[in-house]
Amino acid sequence: MGLLKKKRGIASWSGQTATGSVKVALCVAGMIALICAFGCEQRTGLRPSAAPAQEAKKVEVKVPTAEITDAHCTVCHPVQPKTIAERGAKHKTEVGCQDCHTEHPPEGAGGIPECSMCHSGAPHYDLDNCGSCHADTHAPLDLKLEGSISGPCLTCHQQQGDEVEKFPSAHTDVACNECHSAHRLIPTCMDCHEKHTEDMEFETCLSCHPVHMPTVITYAQDTPRHYCGACHEEAVDLLDKSKLKHHEVACTQCHPDKHQAILKCVECHPAPHAKAILEKYPKCGQCHGIAHDLKG
């Protein structure tokens, strides 16, 4: 009986020992699994199986394209737009900043363009050193005229150059900018010349004397006699004193339209005498003196 109890105790202890061993083995296996899983996560970034996370929504960000306009240029360059607005001529109406200034330092050295980039095909554009006259390209018609200048002017104003050359006068030897001290400035004749008469105005001068060919004198039929008398003083004085019909005749009636034009007497007085008298005295002045001071 006692032996039997001893055997049962031994068996009971052996069962407990086996059960403990199993538990220990399970614990060791679990630890090994955890270590392996942690190692995988460190090396590959992969976690052991877990519930999949919900994907975050992708937000598309649109970056606007930077388009440079003239308004951007004026932030740093405020003076030039004001000049262009006031006196820009075609540089105001035909072009914008970037049409001329295609580059900007430091990315490009061509910030100041050559005039020939746009201007070509005419004699004026073949001249060198545009900036000597066109000092401010933002006000291209505000010319700086220094020294005696004629040649460059005449590449644009060819008609006037032809006139002063074809009809020589004192004006032929005068530089353009001696009269036109600023571009498009038209002086009055009285800036250099005395009036013929006190009642003459600049427009009166131009009615007879074209500026670039002043000796080619033309005039209207109603031109007063005393205008002519400023140069032809003796002739007008004789007419004023005359008691005959020529006293009432305007200068332009015998000298029509053009200076130094002289009508023949018979153009106003056809067949004034018998044929025999005209044959004996073929020149009217042989009997009547001069037209400004008729005799009998």
C-alpha cells in the first residue's frame, strides 16, 4: 500500500514536470517569433501582418506659371514708363518692355538692345551712333542736337535737302540745327530776318518765301503793294506819286504769280496805236517811259 502511494506520487510529479516543460518551450518559441518579426521590420521596413491602413487622399497642388508683364518691370523701373507715356511716340503704341529688353542681368548681358534690332531698311537707320541724337530711347523724338548737324537730318527730311541744294541761297550754307535747335521746332523768320513791313507776320513771310528755297518767290494776287516795296522801294515810290492809271494798279497785276515775271504792255493794251506808229516805235517805253512812271 505504501509502495503504491509512492509510485503514484512519482507519477504525479513526472506529469507536472512534463507540463512545465511544454510551457517553457512555448514561451521560448514565442520569444523567437517576436525577435524575428522585429528584425524584419528593421531591415525591410515591413511590419508583420497587421490590419491595412486606409490610404490618405492625394491632393494635387497646381503651381501657377510665372508670366512676366510690363507691370513687373515698372516695379524697379518707374521713371521710364512715365517718359514713354508722355513722349514715347511709337515706342508707346507699338512695343512693350520685353520687345526691346529681351534679357536681364545676370542671366543675360543684352539688356540694352541695338536700335537696328527693329529699325532698318532706310538710309537714316544706317547712321552710326544713334544715341548721339536719340539720347533717351524712351522719348525717341526728343533729340539732342549738338554741333552743326545737317547730313543726319537730311536722311529723313530729304525733300528739304533737295530744295536748299537745287535753289542756292544763304540758307544753303546754314546747318539744319542752326534754325531747328530742337527736333520739330520751326522758328519764325523774324528770329533771323527783319520784317519787310511792320504789319507782316510769320505766315505772311511764308506766303511768298518757301523756307528752304527762299528766292523762289510766289505770291497771291491780293498781295499788298507795300510788301513789294520793302525790296522794290524805288518802283513803288514812283507808282505812288504817279497821276496816271498805273497808280491804281497792283504790282501783282503786271507781275503775276511769280517774282520777276513781267507782262508785255500789249497783254493789257492790245493794239493801242496804228500799225505805222508801232512799226516806227516798236518799244512802248520809247514814248511812255517806264511802267512805274508813265509819260503822257
